[in-house]
Amino acid sequence: MPATILIVDDSATMRALVRTALEADAHVAVEAVNGAAALAMLAHTAVDLVITDVLMPEMDGLSLTRALRADARFRAVPILVLTTEATTAVMQYGFGPLGLNRIHAYHFKRNPASGRVLQKSGLAYEGRLRKHVLKDDRFEDLEIYGALSTEWVKPGPRR
């Protein structure tokens, strides 16, 4: 049975990327450009999952997650934080007070420095989505990194 999934991201490109993947699996995708717009949409639209970015204008993804967890109507709705800005602080907050199960991030294969940042933040390399994104008239590979709350260990200080 198809799920209705809310995509919250200020990037039209990211919303389109996620929507395309969801619709390919016969899910219904609805979109909001920030947390405030998502809350307004949720006042009249039931969803089975929220996929949110972190850094957005007006209301960011962490504030949206706090608002959803504080409202009894949305406490059971799963939230997936999908961001290219995954950092140790975001992960610590996500796995701690927000109680997230999984955090993942990705970068273009041609930008290996981003992968090193993700690894230093405690995410593990999980694989590659080959020719997954059309950018500047060519298809690009995405490198995927992720962490589960049960496996994540906060990185220690650098030496």
C-alpha cells in the first residue's frame, strides 16, 4: 500500500530528487519548503513519514522535529533527517533528545572531501547510488554514509 510522505527541504532540486525516488515506488509525495510550511500542511494532510532537511529558512528541520514530537497527533509519525550538513552536533542531538534511529547523508562522488567530513562526524560509508542525480546535463554518482543510534559513537577530540 502506498505511503504518503512529506518532503521538507528548501532546495527544489532535493525535493524533486526525493519525490522521484518515492514516486518510483508508488508512494505519494507532498512537499514543503521549510518547517513552518510543513506544520501548516500537516494541519490538513495526514502523512505516514516526514523526510526533512536540517538547514532551512524560517523554521529548520530540528525545530520541526521538536514541534512534531511535542504534538500528540504526530508523535508516532516517523521522521527521517536527510541532510548534506550532517555533523557531530546534529547527530548527537538527533540520537539523543530527538530519539532518531538513523541518520544518513550523501555527497557527489567527485567531491571526496565531503566524504571525509562525514566519516569524521561518525557516519560509515554504506555505498554508491550510480548515476543517480542529473546535474548540469550529466548524471552523477552519490556516495551514501549513515549511522544507526545503536552503533553510533561520538567521535573523540582530534589529536
